[in-house]
Amino acid sequence: MLWNTFFDLNHFINPNLYPSVWTIVNRQDYHPWQQVLLFLNGIAAFTNVICIILISFGKISNFFWGFFAVSIYGCIALVWDYVGDMQLNLFFFFPF
């Protein structure tokens, strides 16, 4: 999951349609807050992996890491018009 966050294979097929995290900074058609959220996508993936590992060990601290993963990815989904993912993360996963 972390690999796919930073290295999208679709970017190598059609770079204009699938921008890479590494090339997004140089593009002028993205706002700075969209660029920041793209970089936060890696943090959301990392915190989600930590949350899943802690769940497998039965640790209660998984809620702390899950809070960050769900809230960051919910904001990312909202900005990039993934309304279904935003609703799933912010209105379903976040309260639970």
C-alpha cells in the first residue's frame, strides 16, 4: 500500500492522466493545498498500516492511529471528489 502511494504504475502509462506524487509539485494546475494533501496520502497510508498491525495484536492504541488515517484520507477524498470514499471514511469509519 505504501509503495502504491508513491509509485503509481498508471503514471508510467499515461503521465498526464495519472500524475505522480513526485511530479505533482511542478505542475501549475494543482493548488498548493491539493499538493499538500497528496503528500499527506503517504502519511495516511502509513498510519493505516500501523492501525491494522495494532488491531492484529489487540492493542487499544489502534484507535489513535486509525483516527489519523481515516480523517486524513477522508479529507483527501473530499478534495479529489471521491464523495463515496469521503462518506465511508468520515461518516462510517470515523464514528466507529
